[in-house]
Amino acid sequence: MSPEGDAPIPLVDLTRQHEELRREIEREVCATLAGGRYILGPREQRFEREFAEYVGVEHAVGVASGTDALYLVLKAMGIGPGDEVVTTPFTFIATAEAIANCGAAPVFVDIDPATFNMDVSLVPGALTPRTRALLPVHLFGQPADMRPLMELAEERDIPVLEDCAQATGATYDGRRVGSLGTAGAFSFFPTKNLSCAGDGGMVTTSDAGLAAEVRMLRAHGSRTRYVHEALGVNSRLDELQAALLAVKLPHLDRWNAERARIAGLYGSRLAGVTVPARAPGRTHVYNQYTIRTPGRDAVAGELSRHGIGHAVYYETPLHLQPCFSGLGIGEGTLPACEKASREVLSLPMFHGMTDDEAGRVCAVVNEASARG
Ligand SMILES: *Cc1c(COP(=O)(O)O)cnc(C)c1O
């Protein structure tokens, strides 16, 4: 309860989404259990086709998480020790973890402070003879500036892997993320815009060879049963998760539009803080609604006092994480990212959130920021 006795507002409320589709979900889950195929069965195959069609690519390969999707694509691209992959330091750990787990080195370029995405003007200066791929992230649900990245990649003849974990359904120049680069990596973790009830992920690509390689690697390096041509992993999207995702996918565009509508409400009512910038030619699906204010901690404290969910994505940029201390990139080297990490604050955002709830969030933020 807040000081005024209002009900708490969570950062994300998945129960409202589930309730909306409860009958259909329960029917599909029960049918899956009764069917007796739980791994790599008909539901996963069907959802792969539907997801490929939704994104606008030839192939989609279901895997166990967004993290695995990133890792398996990089592996399939042949990235390994001695290689460098250019990416952003302002993202979830999985982006750079996947690079490092392949034995390659992440090369971090600073961000555009307006969109929080990779500053593409800095990418040419980060390229070396060892650069083997570019890995932009569509952070918070807004696509990175893909056209200049694709031009650079073509000049250098290197692939581009899009981290689409936060941006399922977002578009750039009218095309969905995951169809712009060489491949896309998606996450269906419960808090993402399209989510399952556990871990799940997907690789998208129109490169048949790359898709086949990921398919082989996700199943212990095997194309033919019990023949293992490479060392792979065990990483599949299971039938129950696929069943759930297939029920939800047809509703995703409507849900994303609903999130954009709530973002519009926020944008028109918030004062004294910087609201998310919108880059031209892109749709933003607001996986997070992230404001900026130098008074971040005071605003966060006031939200807590009123029982309103909030989070800081990301408190510590990846180049300053202990696991990457070996890269020797110290504080002060990526100033736009470091400043953002001190000022960002993500507010409640989920489809099913009411106008009244959005209004209450704005009132608390505005009051706290006016008090300064
Ligand atoms: C969530 C997320 C991932 C990882 O996805 P999981 O399914 O949790 O493994 C990767 N990158 C970004 C940007 C994410 O937000």
C-alpha cells in the first residue's frame, strides 16, 4: 500500500496477460501434455514456421533461451579465440557473455545518449583486422540504427547478429527486427514482450546454411541421429513453451500497440525528466519505458514508498563488470554509457496496465522530480 492507501503497481504484471488468454492456453497446454511429445515435436516446428513468417525470414530455430540463441549463432558463424565482436556496453550481460563464451573478445563502443543504442558513428573506429561480426542490441524495444551498420558490415564482409531480446515485433524502415541483419536472437523470458512460462529463445535468419548449423549445434552437434559432427549443446524450445507462444503470437502486435499507447500517456504527463527519444523510421515496442534524470535515486525512492515498481537497467555497464576486468577497460572510457547508468530509471510497463495506474506513476515521478 502507498501512503494514500492505493494498491501497488508492479513493474510488470504477467498475470493479466495470462488471464486474457487463459482458456486457450489451458487447452493447448493440456493437449500438449496428452500428446506425449515434449521435445522437438509438432508444436515447436509449427511455431518456428509462424515466427519466421511473423519476422519476415526464411528460417527460425527454437532454442532454450535468448542467451543460447546469441551463443549458437556466433558459434555457427565460426567465431572463436582471437576474434573480436563489436557491441554495446549498455545491455544485459548475455550479449557480451555469448561473445566471450565463444572465446572471442567483445569490443565495446559507446552509446547514443538519446536512444541508449550503440552510437553507430563510433563503429568504424572500433574495427580491426580481427573484427569478425557486429552485434547491435535493440535496447528497451527500439531498433538500433541498422542501415549504417549493414553498410559497414557489407564493406568488411562480416555478419551482423541482432540482439532482439527486448524488441520482438519492432520495425526499422518497415521491416521487423531479426530480418535486418544476418541473423536475429530472440528471448521469450517471462518479462519480454513475447514471453513463455520459463526460458525460451529463437534464432531467425534467411541464410539456410546458418540455420542448419544452429539446428545441428542445438542438438549436440547432430544432424543425423547419434552422429555428432561437432561439439554442440542441448538447447531446445520445448513443446509446452512453443504451445504457449503460438497462442500468444497472434496478439503481440496489439499488445505492443497497447504498450505504445501507455508510453504516449507517460510522455504527455511526465515533467522534469527526460522521456524516451524516438528515432525516425522505427517503431518502439517499449519492453522497458526508461526515463533519465540526474535525481534518479530520489525518484526511485519515492516510487518505492508508493509501492510502484521500478528498475535500473543497467546500473553497471558491461565494461565495468568484474567478469570483464581482464579486458582492461576502465571507468571513464565510455562516458555516455556510464552517465546513462547513473541516470536511467525504468517505470511500470505492461499491456493491461490501466490509464489510472499510468497517471499515478506520473504523479509520483513529477512530484519527486519537482522536489529535486
Ligand atoms: C533477456 C536478454 C537476453 C537473454 O535472454 P534469456 O532468454 O534471458 O537468456 C539477451 N540480451 C538482452 C538484451 C536481453 O534483454
